[in-house]
Amino acid sequence: MLKLVSGDILLSNAQAIAHGIAPGDHFNQGLALALRERYPAMAKDFRHYCQVAHPKTGEVWAWAGADGKRIVCLLTQEAAQNNRAHPGAATTHNVNVALRALRNLVEAEKFTSLALPRLATGVGGLKWEEVLPLIQTHLGDLDIPVEVYETWQSGVQAG
């Protein structure tokens, strides 16, 4: 059951927060930066994973914090090229593949709830009108609460 909400996704009570990044991402912008600041071990573990596994766009990587919170990185953006600090753009194809993989993960690991931001629309550069239908297609019929944070409000818990 998909619910569009406003608020601060970092205050979500959802078991898992999913967000879009690029392979090898440095977690230095947007929600990724906020997650790195809150869960520095996650960013370190992701860097190690990228060095060992060389993930591709469209894949997902899940991490569990000591507090029980799950962070799921959806590889929606192209990796940074030519030693650039910033990753490439997201594509609807990558978002589509990553959301399919997220659904499989949610079902396999029996997540109880999930929260997502306006996936791939910030640093990723996609239009929300392109991304929301993909989220609805892949996650809209899940039997768990799925919060989609349409509007970010710092320090405000979604109701």
C-alpha cells in the first residue's frame, strides 16, 4: 500500500529506507550525504562492496544498521567517469530495473515497511512524473506500508 507523504525521510519509522545512488558513489550529496552522516559504517561498507563486487546500474545493495534500520541503495545513476567527483545521470531504465530488484528483496527478506524519497529526481536528474509511475508499478501492490516522500520537510515526521 503506497502512501505519498511529506516530511523528513530520516525520521521515518519504516524498517527500510531505499534511495538512489551510483556505483562507487561517495555519498556526498542530498539524501546520500545525510545517510552517510547518520550511518558512517554504511558508506564505508558500500565503498568496500564496490571495490570487491564492481556493481552495475540497476542492482541493489542492502545494509543493516545496529539499530535495526535497513538502508537499500538502488543503483539508479551511472558511475562517475574520468575521475569526476559527481556521478552520471539516472535513467528510467536503471530505475525500472532497480525497483524490480527492490521488490524482490522486500519479498525475499520479508520487510515490514519501506520508505523512499523522490527517487532519482535530485542528483539523478529525472522528472518525478516519469519516476512515480514506475514506483507505483513495482511497489504499489505490496502488502506492506510503502511511504513515498514527495515533499521533503526537515525535522518533520510524516503523518
